Amino acid sequence: MEVVQVLCMKGGTGDSSYAENSLLQLVQRKVISLTKPIIEEAITNLYSNNLPASLHIADLGCSSGPNTSFVVSEFVTTVDKVCKKMGHRLPEIQVFLNDLPGNDFNSIFKSLPKFQKDLQKTMGAGAKSCFVTGVPGTFYGRLFPRKSLQFIHSSYSLQWLSQVPEGLESNKGNIYMASSSPPCALKAYYQQFQKDFSMFLRYRSQELVEGGSMVLTILGRRSDDPSSKECCYIWELMAVALNDMVAEGLIEEEKMDSFNIPNYTPSPTEVKCEVEKEGSFTINRLEVFEVNWNAYHGEFCPLDARKEGGYNVAKMMRAVAEALLVSHFGGGIIDEMFSRYKNIVADRMSREKTEFVNVTISMTRRG
């Protein structure tokens, strides 16, 4: 599987698209809101050390939909707040939105006029200081000229690997790391994460100015066990649905055994270890927090949104994983598989606590 060519959130504005997936947008918006104080602290530290005439910010793995413009708005209003607090003029802000070439950049560009209008209502004339550019390409390679960025942000992207790890032939019946995965499969996943994350750090260290900041939020785990339920369960339940279809002859067993998700959910210790090993960054903050699978939990929302937790989570995962599944199994199984997955997820959510674990790290580029 050529991940760069295949991996993308489902584009467009259809019912199962990423942009129209209200639960997925809510989960990510909660995460962005929870990390806002860390981003504000990083930008404050940046302005304490130097006063750039213009600020170049990159959002890596921006995807598409309402949260893309929400993140940009958060950047700009945070910079404005910090500048006012420190008595500085708002600089010109160039925001680079990066994702893989298959991302729905057209939807982003179509939404920019509305974004500018909304920003103007919030900031007045200051909104004219913000410029937005799309940058297609993998963040496991160089994206920007040397020392051209002051701030880099990424949320819910770095758990995706550059490729499916090699040596997973014995991970039969699983589509990801699981409690039944052999040790060699867990090791293969971890080694691919080490290779990819160290490469990511090396390229970003070349693109950031000295004293520049980077804040990353990665789907991860608290446990030292890479096959822990807190990070693998949502994929294990998808494997249950697929294996049921194998048993009924709807999917070939060989197809099932050769499918693995190119994803790794690291622990804070693993993230810290790779940053220290690469050596270009000083760690300022390393935090872990949880968000419920059904982010409507505890929210004021329509009753059926809370009640339909299984449907909402299955719809969310379809927006995330459909492109990968179609490229391997074909489109014919998708509706049936997600219908089964919805029922399995709903059953488990009614009986168990289900949460996404998030690892957020804030770093400064060393001189």
C-alpha cells in the first residue's frame, strides 16, 4: 500500500465525509481547545525571545472542513492576544496549511472568503494581516526552506506512519496492534514509528528558526504496552467486523491477513525518547489527556446524538479509514462492514469506558 497516495480523510460534503462529520470535528475541536493554553505559552515564549516582523506558521496534517479554518483562527487570535498583552503591533501572519496531495484542498480554498469575513468580525482591520497558503506533501520529507518558520503545529496527524511496517506477516486476524499480535509485530510497528518520528524532527529542525516553537498533539496512550486497549481497541473492534465477514465468505481470508493500518499511538515516554535522541529541541511541556470516543458525552446536544454513540463513532472512523479500506478490499464491502462495526461499537460503548488518549508536546528549536 502506497500510503502517500492512498491516505486521506474522506473529502467533499457527503454524509460520511470528513467535513460533515460532526463528531470527528467535535473531538478535534475539544483537543484543540484543550491545547490552546500550551500554544499560547509557546507563542508568548517566542515573542519574549525575538520580535519577528512577520510570523510564518505551518499547520501540518491540516485536513479539511470547519476545523481547518478554526485552527487558523485560533493561531491568529492567539498571536493578536499575545501581542496586545506585550505591547507589540500585530505582525503579518503567513499560515501554511499542509497535508498529503489527496487532501481536499479545494474545500479549504472555497471556505477562505467566509473565514476572512468571520475573522474580520473578531479582529477588525487586523484580519487583513493574515495570509493562507496550501502546501501539499508529506511531512516525512522537507516542505519549507531552511529557517523559514517560527511556529509549527500538528494535531491528530503524527500517529499516521509513512508506510505499513514490514514484517507483519504473522499478525494474522488483526489489522493493527492488538492483544493477540505477536511480539515481532509490535516491534515492527515501534521501529517504524522511531524511524518516521526521528525523520520528522530532523526535517522540522531544518525549517524552524533558532528559538522557534513546535506544538504537536498525537493520538497515543498512557500505558507502556503498545497493544493496550486505550489505544488499539477502536481498531480491534473493526477487525472483529472484518473477521465476521471473512467467516461468512464475504471477504477473502488472505485479503484480511494482508491488511494492516499504518498507524502508531505512542506513549509520552516514547515521544520524549525520540526528541531527546534527535537532539535539536528542548522540551517545554509534555502532557497527556483524554477525550471520550463519543465527544457528545457531557455536552449539551440533541438527545439522539448522545444515544446514537455507536453510529457516530462508526461514521467518524469511516471518514478516517474508508480510503485505506477501499484501496485494499474494494468498495463493495464498505457499507456492510461499517453497519456491523456500528453495532459492535455501540455494544462496547454501552458497557465500557471508551476514550482517546492524547499526547501533547511543546518544544523549542535549540540554537
